[in-house]
Amino acid sequence: MPSWPTETKYISHSTLRIDAVPKLTGQARYSSDIQAQGWLYGMILRSKWPAAKITSINLEKARAIPGIKAALTVQDGERTVRYYGEELAAVAGTTKQACLDALRAIEVEAKPLPHVVHETEAMKDDSPKVWEGSPNASNPKPSDKGDVDKAFAECAAVIEGFYTTPVQLHHPMETHGSTVSWTDDGVTAWVSTQGVFGSRDALAGGLKLEQSKVRVLSEFMGGGFGAKFPPVLESVLAARLSREVKAPVRLMLTRFDEALAVGNRPSSFQKIKLGASADGTLQAFEFDNYGTGGLGSGGTTAGGGSGVNLPQPYIYRVPNTRVKQTVVAINAGGARAFRAPAHPPASYGMECAMDDLAVKLGMDPVELRLKNDPSEIRQREYKIGIERFGWKEKYKKPGSSPGVVKVGVGCGGSAWSGGGGARTTQGEAQINPDGSIEVRLGVQDLGTGTKTVIAVVAAEILGLKPEQITVKIGDTRYPPGPGSGGSMTCPSVAPTVFDVCTKTLEQLQTQAGIADARGENWFSACKKLGVNPLVVHGQWQPGLSDSRACGVQFAEVEVDTETGMVTVKKITCIQDGGLIVNKNTFESQVNGGIIMGMGYALYEERIMDDLSGVVLNPNFETYKVSGIGDIPEIDITLLNMPERGVIGIGEPVTIPTASAIANAVANAIGVRVSSLPITPAKVLAALGKVPPSTVSKT
Ligand code: MOS
């Protein structure tokens, strides 16, 4: 079994991103920067009906617009659309304005159908059906473990709460899209994607081409958060347009498109009953939840794949549980995997219930967690967190903070069973006689620092500096890499690069007749290669990575009881990620996760209009995410556990932030705001300062 070196120069230390300069200077080429010879703009026409039978689409007038080179329908014949934003047609033209004019000139005949865009409405018997002849809501039986009713009857304290979370939109800074060129040789597509190979296969399938005829590239991308896996409909349309116009087509979604059609995190409406014995040992849990993942999630198509069904009672050991989860279809864009699917809402519901129970028991909330959390790692993390955060000094009875601006603290834990590593990951290194080296993997970098991780591992094994390693990624012509999801990238890539470089070094040493070719011997060894470079292939090896990351977070907030504004002052995070490959990019993931979790706690919420079925807040003026002025002090403690191997942490670090903040708000004001996002209006309503009816409900 291979093992990581114990004495290290780069692994577990901090290396700045090797691609920081090209990114900051604008040299990095994203999908929308590709200057393919003679490229045209592509644009998509979307349904303006939340539900309708489309009877005809006439493209003639669009085709007549000056500058328009092609127009096509997504699908021929009559069809039903089920949300505002569903793709109908696409055009390609020489200017953006020509495309916009063409979209307006397309004549669509449709028979509107009744629609429903809110979960609670959709669950009613007389609600319009998203899928004809099928109920909007799945109607599952509760699943019981133990004797729940008896256990509740014997509990010393029982709380009941109704905790809700909104539909959250991914909104990566770079929208979905691609530049696609279709020639006689095949299709070349620069796609903003979390999986170049998955996108290649989806494109080949969608275009009915051999996979060998499709090449997907993605060297740089501006985030995805789970929304940028196939289907790649927008790239398929760009390819079809490209074939017609015999030129490359750049088709990037607008921010509005992004809000309508390419994924979201499902909502949750969690009725929770939780009971414990007098010493705080959890005894019984009852859970009745419903939520929507948009059109594809209800009735007979029900499934929790995109995160409607929540893993409750989350990280806690409860002997008696009853769980019922209802998946509701509405006329809205479908959910997609979103950073730790199902976990942030599960954490929010459960951690709120834990704090409400702690208050009822008169117990310290951290003590209640230590009593019921079976994870040894989180136990350790809580103990470190208590000290670093100063929990014992900061925790006061709920609502006891004096004055108008009240201070509160809260906490929460996370578990993520992903990671582990994709065993199919391969890579190669090319060593040239002049000592230069290129490491190639068909992985992509969401923006998390994958290239840097590759350089760090290669430099460590070869005794070189990270900047000596040329890293090539994001191309289906390189050895196959994993999709960047499930916090799998680092534990897939790091062991692969370890294997590639270990084998490269062995072969170089053999060929050069040098016992140790690392460090100062590197150049003389490479020189002995003669004329030909050395290319060595390697693959993922077991024993170098692990799954199951654990973390805890503490939050300190100020709540202005006159304006209802919540200000997060500090987040303390204690996180396990196994062997830390690169401290800098690890911490950067933690920062990003916390900042996104803050958005979930305080700002983010998709708002649907009943009448038109449109997303009312599709841009950053109206869909609020955390801004630079909102960012609190973030104190990160990483547990380095090299014995566990590499574990991905992109997802786990965003899970408990909203829970800790929500609990801190409840601690500050002494009442629970039981609905995310915690807006000023909801705070004031909870304080009885405005009537609850003035507060919008998701
Ligand atoms: Mo992720 S939500 O597996 O990109």
C-alpha cells in the first residue's frame, strides 16, 4: 500500500494558487473568452408560460433579421412546457442585438395551462397538476424505527418546531454556457462544466455523434456548485447552431436564464418533534417534511436525488425515529445537486431543534451536542471550538443580552460522507530532456485550486518547486479525470498525481542510471533521457484518500432589535479534511463555504410570482448573496489527520453555517426565527414589532 511522505516541503504547507496571476490579469480564458475564428453569438428563446401546450413555433421572421444566420427549435411538433424558462428555440447571429431582435421575432403559438408555483398550493387536491394525471405530491408512508410514541411519552422534555428553508439558486459567477465549433472533424466545445468527460458523453448523445468525435475543454471556470454537470442542453443547442452556420457559436446563459432553468436547491418545510430524557439524551424524533425540487420532483417522478429528502435526524443518535418526506412538483425549473445536497437544510432543521430543546432542558447547547453526537472527531472539534471561540464566556441565557443591539452565539456540526476519490482517475507526466515537466489530467477546476493541488503533490514527490510543474487540465484528450462533485476532486486527483510522479521518478532513475533524481539531481537526470521525452501514465491508488469529513462551526451575531438587521461578527470553524494537501486552498474553500452559508442564513431566497410563474428576483440586485461588507471575522482551525489520507471538503464546510447563525440569532433575541432567510422583517415579526402577515412566506 502506498503512503504519503511524512516529512514534507509543500504538502500540508501553504502554496499560493499557481494560476492566480493569469486569473487576476485576465489572461485566463474562460468559455466565454474563447476567440474561435469567426464565432457568432447564440441565444435561447424560453417559454414565457409556466405551463402551456406549444402548438407551433414559426422562425421565419427571426431568420429574416439582418445578422441572423440560423434559427432552430429545440424540439419539433407539439409539446408541453412546464415552467417559465423552458427552452423553445435558439438563434445564432453576428451581434447580440440581432439575436435579441430575433428572439422577439419568433412567433410561438401556445395554449396556456393552469400552473402552480408554491409548494403548499401544489399539495392541495384541486391544484393544477404539473404532470397530467399524476399527483403533484408523493404520498409516502412514515418510516418508523423503535417505538416513537412510547418514547415521547417517557421524555422529560419535548419540543415541536416548524423550520423552513427556501429554494436557493446556485448563481455561480460565471453562468452556464459554452463556445462550440462543429466541423467535418467533429465537435470541439469549450464548456463551463464540472465534468469534461460527462459533458462530452452528454454532447455526443445529444448530437448522435461518436464520443471520439467530441472534444470538451474547460481550462478555467467560474464556479458551478453542482449545477454544471450534464445535461448540457445549452451546449447541444450551440453545437446544432454551429453545424448550421458552419462557424463556432458562443452561447452563454444570461443571469435571468441562470435563475430560471439550470438548477436550484430544493425548499424544505420541516415539522420536527424532538424529545430527550432529563440528562439530555435524545430519545425520540418525529419528522414530517415537504419541499420542492421544481417540475421534476413530484408525483410519480418523485425522488430525493437533488436534495428534497433530508438525512434526518442528521448527525445525532436517536433510538426512536419517525420520518416522513413529501416531494412536491411545481411549475418551476428543476433542482440540481447543490453544494452538499440535502445537508444544509437538514442541518438547519435539526440544529434549530437541538437548541430549542437545550433551552427547554436548561442545558448548554454544546453540552447537549456532546451528549448525542457519536462522532469522535466532532467531539474533539467542539472541545477545540469551545476554547478558540470562547464559548463559555460568550454563551448567555437566550434574550438576556441588554440594549437595543443584542449579541448572541450559536453552533452546529456537519458530516459529509462523500469524498473518497474516483478510482477511475488517471493522469500522465511528460518529462523533457531539459528538465521541464508537464502533468496532464482530464479533470477540471471549479475554481477551487485543483491545478495548484496537482502542482503541490507533483513538486513534493519529484523534489521540485510547484512553479516548475506545468499543469494541464480540462481536456478530454488528457487521461480521464473525475467529475468535480461530491467533494471528490482532491481525493481523486492527489493520489493519482502521487502515483504518476512516483512511477515517473522510478522510470527516470532507471533510465538515467541515477539512484535519486530528485531535487538538485533533477536536471542532470533528465539530460540523460537524450532526445525523447519520458511519458509515464499512472492512476488513482487506494490507501491515500478517505471520505467522511467532520466539522463544527460557531457563530457570533448582533441583532438590531429596532431594524431587525442581523450582523454576523464572527464564525469559528473547526474542520477535518484528513491530510491537508494545500493549506491555502483548503482555507479558501472554508471561507467560500462559510460565505455561501451566510447567504443561505440571511439573504438568499428564490421568489416566485403566482400569477406569471416567473422568478421575481433573478439578478443580484434582487437575489441577495453575501457581499464583501457582510463578511465577518472567520477563524479557521484545520485538523490535519494525515493518517486518514486526502478528503474533499468543498461541501461539508458550507453545511453548518446557517444553523450556527440561526441559533445565534435565537440566542440573541430570545425567540426563534424559524424560517430562512432570516430577514429583518422576520426578526421584527418574531419580536412582535410587525404583524407576521407582513412577512412573505416562501
Ligand atoms: Mo456537487 S453539489 O456534488 O458539485
